Amino acid sequence: MNPATPNNALDAVRDGIERFLFAETKRAARVERLRMLAGGASQESWGFDAAFGDGERLALVMRRDMGGVLTLLTLPRDVEFAVLSAAYDAGVIVARPYFRPAQIAGKPAFFVAFVEGETVGRRIVADPAIAAMRSVLVRQLAEALAAIHRLDYRGPALARFVPPNDGSTPFGRELARLYAELDSIEEAHPALELVLRYLTLHAPPPGETVFLHGDFRMGNVIVGASGLRAVLDWEFAHAGDPHEELAWFCVRAWRFGNDALEAGGIASREEWLAAYEIASGRRLDRERIAAYEIMGNVRWAIGALMQARRHLSGQETSIELASLGRVAAEMESEALRMVEAAGAR
């Protein structure tokens, strides 16, 4: 149990899950070992065992709304569940989805199988056991991402993600979203304004559009002794440029201090891009990657500020959310450094 979770709240969650399981399966089930899992600043993750009266046991995870949104991309839980289910059906390495979306103790939620492994990015990049199989993990991650990018967003399961037919580009739509989110913070951040202006003036030409996970990075995957166990957290899925996703994996924050390995703290940037090119058959444009990496730093700076605002506004009081506001300055500095390195005048 998370020490910050009051007993009455825990009881309400347990009761809500047991009621849902009975309604869904027509079998009584007892919820055991209910606890809040580590990570997840934007949504809650609860682990538990469902012990059915006939002896069956399921180790499950409930993903549930925390309150508020991190970004304008944030999907509701029922849509995230539909995306996860489509990915599972297509053979992407994800936790098996169970049942259907639900309301648990007044908040939208869904259920997946519990997958054993490490999710904390800082531990993954520092673990000697993982270091020994780093090249295998890089290949597995690249193959998983290539599989995600092959998902058909024009098909019935993901048709809601078809981009608007208004002449806009994926890069332009991302810029527009970031401007809107920065305006919503109602704080002065001239460094972010400057970098967004640079990106507007140096936007890459239109390119390919594919289905994107939206937050594919270290910290949103489960890693075990044999490598990748599952891809987590699909709440930001959308259609966009595949370069956006490759660059996001390289954003400095997701190296968790292991900056010598620019791709997620586990590989060089070129090793990561080459692994994806082999897995996907797609040739990547390094200049386009650079533009999206600058954008990625702005994206996380704004995301951190929006997370802190959830705390400051009283919407979701949390020390973790409050502390995220300080990382925005680090992202601003990195984005400005990258602009300078690009030779902007």
C-alpha cells in the first residue's frame, strides 16, 4: 500500500474492483495485495491479485485516472484501452488487456495483466545485468516501435486517429499544440517561446504519417532478464511523423543521467536509429530527427510545467507533481543548447 493512500480510499478501490469483477465475470472474486505501483505521474497504476472462488487467480494491474491531463494529447481511459487492445491483437509486446473499461470508485479505469520486470528508468540504465544485454534490448525496442508504426490508423480499430484533411503537417500540428499548452500555463517562459519560434522558422517539409505510441521512452517499458517485456502507457497515442518518436527516445531527460548513451541511456543515437532502420525498412532523415529532438525538449518542459500546475491549482495535490516543475529549466537549457549547436542565427 502506498503510504499516501488513506485506508478508506484503498477500501473504496478494492470494493469497486470486486463489484466490477463480479458484474463482468458473474463470479465472486476477492482482491488481494492491492497496492499503488511506482511511477505514473499522470495516471494511477494499481497492482492486485484477483482470487476467484473456483480457485483461479489473476495477477492484474488497474490503470485509473489520477485527475487532470498532462497534455492536450491525453486520451481518456476507454480510448487508451482500445488502442492497447489493437496493439495486443497486432502482436505488439504489451500487457494482455482484460475485460472492458470500467468506473472504479468514481474514476475511469481499465485492466491488464501484471508483467514482472523493471520499469524505473534510472534503475534500468544503471543495472549491470541490463548493461550486459543492452544491444539485445536496443534491437527489441526498435522492433517493438517498428511494429507500432505498422498499426493501421485508417482501419476501424484506430480510425479516430486519422489526421485532419486541412493541409497541416504532423510537425505543424505539434507546434500548434505546444503553443496552446504553453499559453494555458499563463507564465512567462521566453526561452520556450524562442525555441518554438526557431522551430516554426525551421520546420522540416511534410513527410510520412504513421501511428505513434506517443510516449515511447525509457520509463514506459518493462524490462526483464531477457530484455523487453512490455510497452506501457498509451495515453498519448496519435498519428504523426515516425521521426518524432525516434527523437523522443533520445531526449536528454529519458537518459536518466547516463548522458554518454544518448538514446534512452542505453545506446548511442546512431545505434538506436540504425536498429530502427533495420526493423522497419525505413530510412531516417537525421536532420528531421534533430528538429524533433529539439521539439521533444520543449514538449517535456511544457509537460512538466503543466504537471506542476495540477498541484499548484489544487486539482491534484502531490509532492511529485510539484517537483516536476523544476525540470522545465533543464529542458529549456537543453533546447537552447541544441538550437545553438544547429547554428541558428
